Amino acid sequence: MPSSQIENLFNESLIAHQQPEWPDKAKLAEVVNELRQLPPLVFAGECDNLKNKIAQAASGEAFWLQGGDCAETFAAATADSIRNRIKTILQMAAVLQYGASMPVIKVGRMAGQFAKPRSDNFEKRGDIELPAYRGDAVNDLEFTKEGRTPDPSRLLKVYNTSSATLNLVRAFTQGGFADLRLVHEWNKGFIKDSNIGPRYEAMAKEIGRALDFMRSAGINPEEFKTVDFYSSHEALILEYEKALTRIDSRTDLPYDVSAHFLWIGERTRQLDGAHIDFAKKIRNPIGVKLGPKTSQAEVIDLINALNPDDEPGRLTFITRMGAKNIRSILPALIDTVTKSGRKVLWVCDPMHGNTYESPTGYKTRSFDDVLDEVRGFFEVHNKLGTHPGGIHIELTGDDVTECVGGGLEISHDDLATRYESACDPRLNHTQSLELAFLLAEMLRDSK
Ligand code: PEP
Ligand code: CO
């Protein structure tokens, strides 16, 4: 298929929600044209490999672990920050894999997660009203007219920062750092003043002994030396995603080569909207967020729209119901899908239904609510005999104070100490590992 046909691939007459009002349309066209010439960030074959792994998870044979910032920023794309996030995800994966004896699919909300949907188009501070921050892909967090004006040249910076991030991710995960024998090393540099550090060290020691035992028996598989790590983000700014959609030379089919996995958010998943049309046309594995208002009919319509041929691994539902709702709302949705005979991967996002404002004025989440939603997710699946297939969380490897609770007992007053998120509050390193240990128990019990 010649590349020009990409232009006719998408239905341009549909409504695209949550798009920025770019003031300089000529500049936008220039940027889009430039993006279209740039090399792919991922290869279509990798997206297919991930799809195969998702199919395994959907069949109950693997667990999906997806984590990273709510909103990546250009400023935080540093070696330290990227390494700490990767180490955190690798540690969580080791805990899950060791605790539950199940392969773990490792996916970063990373190398492209730069755009945010917003409930309000404007933000008011005192008498001043300015456009809301929509992520570094669009405008600046700084509350000035200049900062908040959408600037299309930021999309090129998204591409370049994603490329640099992915380069480091690939170096870390393929170049020896992710070798399972370094399971100890991944904990270095993290604070140890909780019971989670020693617990991790103890597990790492056991893994080390198991590996030594295998080596002594002449077994030293290549699989332990590198890991497959996939990139993902919300497919939100359609100009960017479309500009990075290319025809795969192997299959002649279109893939969005900005990331391996793309998801459609709760606010943009209208069946007749431009985002679902976009997702329909690309061959990457796709996720859709499902909030507490999702109807059974919508779920079936989404399956028919996005996976009409029942391709294994194509579709993941990421539920974000809130701890209070999950036990009452999720069962009917799962039941409908099961009865339809179609297969999806069910993933729990225990973050987005549990956000509130602290009395001290910070957007936060309580570790207990996050845990309660995860427990509810497992309870519902265990009762229905379906596979609780994975988890989607907002985390960072840094010792931030953004979510309350957890072993370090972060309080509302503590939030001011180190609150750095440009958008939603993230679990810090200790809270993430703590969640992984609890998850491993749930996963083991549900098998
Ligand atoms: C997000 O994942 O950051 C997000 C905005 O989620 P949702 O679409 O579920 O609200
Ligand atoms: Co978020």
C-alpha cells in the first residue's frame, strides 16, 4: 500500500474530543509533515509479539504489568528518572513472577505519555483564567498565557523525547542491566526504612540461589539475561498518532509506530468518535478504559468495533471503577463478555476511580483505596472464574509523597514534602513494591 493511502485511512469527519485548540494551524501542518517523515519508534513486529503475549494473558497464562507516570514531562526524561522507573517495574515484575510463578508482561506508561485529557478546558486561579494544562505535548504547566498556549512544535519534542527514552529503555533491558542475576542491584539506591526493602532483599537472595542451582546443573538460559519491555501511552492527540501511523512492509497493514500499545481513555471512547475510528484502523494491540458508567451494550459494541474478527490479544479492557464500585459494577460487564464468547484481557486500573483532593489541597489517592479496588478486581474474577489479567498503575521510582498511606504512612500533611506530579498522584517506589507483594499473594491464591 503506498504511503499516500494512509491519508484516506481515517474518517476525518468524526468528532475528536479533548483535542487542543492550536492557534497556529500552519505551524501544526508543518509539524505533522515533519513527523510523517521521521523513522518509526517501534517496529510492527514487536507490536505483534506483544499481541501474542496479551493473548496468553487473556487465556490466563500470563499477567500484565503496566506502569509509569500519569503525565511524562520533558524535564523528567533524565537518566536517573527513567532508570528508577524501569528498576521499579523490573522489581515489581520479579516479585510477581517469583511469587505467583507466572510470566509477567512488562509495559511502561512511558516514552510517549505526554498528553492529558482534562475535565475542564480552563483553569482559574484568582481572577485569571487560562487554558488547562494538557500535557507537555500541548502546553506548559507554568500558569502564564504564553506557557498555556498550545504550541505544535511540542509534538516534535514528544517524538524526540520518546525516542531518547526508548533508547535508554532498550539499553537497560537488553544490555545486561535487566539480567535476573542483578535482581539485587535493582534495589540499590532506594530508601530502606520500611519492611519492604528487607522483604525484597530476602526474595532476591532466594532467586539468586535458585539461579545458582540451575547454573550448577548446566542451565543458564538466555531468557534470564534480557527482558522484553514494551512502551504504551494514551492515543489522545490524533494529529500526532496519525502522523506516526505507517504501513508495515511485512504485512501491508497500518500500525501506529509511536508505541507498542495504545489505549483510548475514558473521555474519548465514544463509539462514533474519531478516537475509536483511529483505533479500529491500526493493527497494534489496543486498550480501552472503562469507567463506572460503562454499560453492557457499550462493552459489546466496543468489542465488535475494535476486534470484529476476534483476533487473539487485540483488545484489552482497563477497568477503573473506583474501590466503592468495582464489586457491584464489574461482574455484569465480565459476564456479558464471557457470554458473548469473545476474549479480552481484563486489566485493573485502581488509580483513576480513587482520586480526591486532600484537606491540604493536593490531588491524591489513598494506598488503601488502591489496594481495595485491586482486591475487589480479584474477588470478582475469582467468583466468575475469569482471569484477573493485569494491573495498570501510575508510579514513579522516586521517593515522592503523592499518594497517602502505605508502609511509610504518608499523611495528608506529608504530601507537601515532595509532590512532583504534573498531573495525577503516583505511587512511589516503596508503595509500588508493597503493592507488588500483595498482588503476588492475590495472584497465587487465584490460580
Ligand atoms: C489516565 O490514564 O491518566 C487517564 C486520564 O485515565 P482515564 O481515561 O481512565 O480517566
Ligand atoms: Co492519570
